[in-house]
Amino acid sequence: MPARPSPTHIARAEAKRLAVAINDFRHQLVQNKEQLTEVVETMAPGLMDLPGLGPITAAQVIVSYSHHGRVRSEAAFAALAGVSPIPASSGNNLRYRLNRHGDRQLDRALHTIAITRMMLDPATKAYVERRTTEGKSTREIRRSHSSRVVPNIVCATGRLSTTSSTSTSSTAPCAWSSWTPSSAQRSPCAQR
């Protein structure tokens, strides 16, 4: 009768097998990220140049945006993402809540973009500091910032199918530096 392997040998062999598998998956993830970056750059050049957008969030934005004509304005994109503001005031307290409907994956991507910008982007850090001094909670600031991300993304995704065009205005940088849900101005991107 052959000797049974000890539990230590079994555990060591399993740990070795798992370490090799983790290493293989890590290499696959790096390759997938490189391929996804190429696809995103081909479909929407400059989209990943916006602060807070990486290949995964940019790909989700492209998938949700789908095609020209689906999103007519920033408001339509915000509604599609479920970040359009809905009045939720009571008494003397004026506030907005975000729409609970819409594309949840796009909403998650916008949330990730907003969180990344809040941690790394100097302009967003200044916005967060200003809103904090106004007495807003971190949750309210994050919600309002998710809505502020929309115009820049709409400007960038508006150039999706114009990549083969020779027009220079289609590749111009987005003219929006800041946006609030209550602004009633038309987007400079909509005028292009």
C-alpha cells in the first residue's frame, strides 16, 4: 500500500498550483487591458485622456453610448446613466437626488470615474473642498460630481464615429470645464 501524502504536502502543492494560476491570470488581465485600450483608442480617440477614465470605464461608456442619435444631449446621457437630478426638497431644505433608473453599468462607471477624480484630479479636489465648506456631505458631493462628469464624456463620445472624418472640430478638446445639474446653458459640444 502506497504511503499517503501528508496534509502539509497537499497544502504546499495546492498553494503552488494556486500561485501559478494567479500568475497566469495576472498576465491574461494585462493582455486584456492592452487589447481593450487599443479598441477604445480606435473607437474614441482621446476618451481615455479625460481624468478618471481607464480602459474599462471608457469601454462601458462606449457600449452604453452605442451610436450617434441615441444620446441627444447631456441631459439624455445623464438620464441614460441614471444620474439625472430629481428634486427631493422638503420644507426649507433644497436638494436633489439622483435618478434610480437607467443603465446600472454606466452608472457604476460614472461612479468609478467620479471617485477616481475626487482622489487624483486637482480641480475636483478643489470642488470637493469648496462643497465641503458649504456644508455638503461626502455622499451629496459624490452624487453631484457624478452629474458633473457627464458633459465631458458626452463631448468625448460625440466624436465616436467621426474618427475617420477630416474635420478638426470633431477632435477639439471639450469646452466644458465645469457643469452643475441646475445649469440651463447649452453645451458647446451640441453647437458643433
